[in-house]
Amino acid sequence: MKNIKLIRHAKSESQNFVSDFDRNLIKKGIDDSNKMGVVTSNLLLNSELFYCSPAKRTIETAKIFLKNWNLSLDNLKIIDQLYAFSLSNLEATVKLTPNLFDNLILFGHNNAITDFVNKFGDIYLDNVPTSGFVSITFEVDNWKDINKGTTDKIVFPSHI
């Protein structure tokens, strides 16, 4: 069995003065990530693998969640291919996950996050909001074999 938890980066500043890649979190994003980290800390499974987009706002989000989960930043693996907003890049990255790990936590971007949740989960969502958390379980032993799974947890900042 494989499980993935997808977390969309927190609310960030607009692109007016910085590149998309270098956008920082705003106060609301920091506050939402702290709350979400606390609320989701009891949902972690054993031997989690953590993937993160290299974008500044995504790394900042991951750091806040990991701090609230009492986990080291050494657990975080930056994956360049996750700085993409398409389902195909996200799906390819997930399917290349080493099978040694049954549980993956992924910090990324929309539209890829929402599209992945809707393709592979069994609950349709119009949008996974910033700092949103969605967990999907697959009845497979190999990441490359994931197909339709079971959406077992949805937590959004508006829920807390």
C-alpha cells in the first residue's frame, strides 16, 4: 500500500516586484502553515519521504510544517521537477519514488496539486487552496502502478 500527502504552498506575495520562483510567504501564509502543521501532525505515518519544489515559497511552507511536526529539515528532498504546474510533471515524479518508501509527503504548486488530487483521488475538489492538505492511499506495492486511490483526509485552513 502507498500513501501520498499533497500540500500546496502557503499564501505568498504577488509577482509585482520579484520573480515567481523567489516569492516569499506573507503573514497569512505563515499563520495558515503553522496552524495546518499543528492540525496535521497526528496524520503522519512511519518512514515518510518528503519532496519539495525548489521555489522559495514552497521551501518556506515545508520548513514551517516540518517544524510543527518536530522533524528535521534533513528529511526534506528538493526536487527541481516539482517547480512545475502541470499534472504530468507531478505524476512522473511520484511514479519515480523509490518503493522502499510507502509514504510520501509532497510540497508543491497548483494547478498540479488539484489536478493530481482529482485524477488519483476519489473525491473531486474544485481547488486545493494555499496550505491545503490532501491524503490519498493506493492499494499498490509500486509507485509506478498508482491509479485511482482513496482520498482519506482533506484539511484546508478554512476548516480550522
